[in-house]
Amino acid sequence: MNLRNKYQEKLQRAIAQNDFSNAIIFVKALDIINRISIGESVELGNKEWELTLKNDLEEDFIPDINKRLSLSASSIETYIQCPLKYRFQQIDKIPPKPNNPTLIFGSIIHKVLENFHETKGELSEQKMIDILNKEWESVEFEYSIRKKKFKEQAVEILKRYVEICSKDKPDVLATEYEFVFDIDDVRIRGKIDRIDNGTSGKKVVDYKTSKKSSSAKDSIQLAIYCIFLQEHDKGSLKGIPESATLYFLRDKKQPKYSHSFTKPELVMIQNKIKEVAQNIRASYFEPITGVHCEWCDYKNLACPAWES
């Protein structure tokens, strides 16, 4: 086991045991390990954990960050939002809060919609609710009252979805379409929620259960889907999609935000991904503050921006 993995495991055990004083120490140790691994000179003090780390550094080889990075659209967006959060999540492997109800809810809705379009037959409201009830049986929420509230929200969202589909039935070609491709020495992985057949090409759709809507044009996630289909897919789906849509399932007035990406726009996104990869390899993990800090799982875990 290399030194980084050794301290990642210590950190994960400390968090699992709610031992946050030691967790903070291990976060600091991992930061030092990352800095030394790219050639920085770091002077350690005489605290017990620093002496232990100093001894470990003398005994263990510290590898550089993997030359071939493997990134997803969400991890790229996380880095752009806050490089330190990316480090905690992807490099230090600090697990997020367990049983996050919002994440559980989003996962269920995605699964229900996948099954809804995969099974043949009429796209009826009853069919949707039957699928939801089946998926809901296996779900565990921390509080039963919260589970009941989320179930009510799910029923409302999915009934509205069926109503929209009945007025404009999509010609669904694929759901949860997994992909992997390379941009230079960066491996990109992901999954497209839905691919439809349009009038002049393919359409990609990404479901969102968040309450706040955002622009499709600014979505790196949608752009990555289009880059893959444009350049790397070898099947019948190949080509720049006719449109790329963020489908905000909670939005009653305007749930769909669409954009048709151009080749120059996709080149810009590829360059942005290369820039993110370069910064990750250089161990640039400075925090960026904003409204996203309020719901960050790591804000109380040695985050200098939050502490200040």
C-alpha cells in the first residue's frame, strides 16, 4: 500500500467513527503528501502527527498523481466549482454524508424513468406509479416523515412527466447509455440519461431533480455527451446531437432548457477539460467560496475558506 492510500484509509476510518479531530489531522497529512509528490518542499513541525508523517515519508515511496486521469462530467464540474472539494472527494476519498436524502431521491427518480422507458407498452400514469412503488420499497431514509414527504414529491413529479410525455411522446433510442473516451491522456466516463430520435438528428436529455434551474449552454455535462457522440461513438448514434436538454423535473413552468452545441463550442469545452486535468496534476486544490459552501459535505472538515 502506498502512503497516500494508507492515510486515505486512516481518514475514512476516523470519519466512520466520528473522530473528527483525527480526521482533520489526516486531511492535513494528505495535503502535505500531495504537495511533496509534485516536488514541493514542505517543512514539518514537531507535533506528534507531523513526526509520524515525517517517519512515514522516509520509509515509503510517494507516487505522483496518475498520468492518465479518469474524470466524469460531475467530477469536472466539482473541480470547477471548488478544487478543494474535488480533492476531498476524488483524491482523499473522503465519503460524503451517509444517507443523503437528496441524493437518494435523485437516484430513485432516475431509476424509475429508466424503467419507464425501457419497458414496452403505453406510457401511462399507473405504469409510472407502479414502477415508483416497487423502487421505493428498497429505500431507507433517516426519518419516516421525510420518506413520506419525498414520496409525495416523487408522485407529483412523475405524474407531471407522464402528462408532458403524453402530449409530446419521445422516440427513445437509449436510456442510461454508458460511455468512455479519451481527450488526449484524460479518460472521460459517463452515462447519458436518455437519447431520443429527433426530426434532424439525435437528442440527448439529462434529468435534474434540483430545485434551481440552469442554462443548458453552460452545462459541461451536456457538452461532454455531445463530444462523445460527435467523435467517439461508433454506432448509429454518432454525430453532434440536434439538441441537448436539461430536464428540471421539479420545474412546473419551464422544465426543459435546451441548446444545440456547435463544433467551436465543443472545442472550447475540450480545452477546458484539458485545463482542469493540468491543474489537477499540478495539485492545485485551492478552495472557491460561494453559495455552494452552504450544502458542502466537507465544509467543517479542515476547509480553510469555511473556517475563515
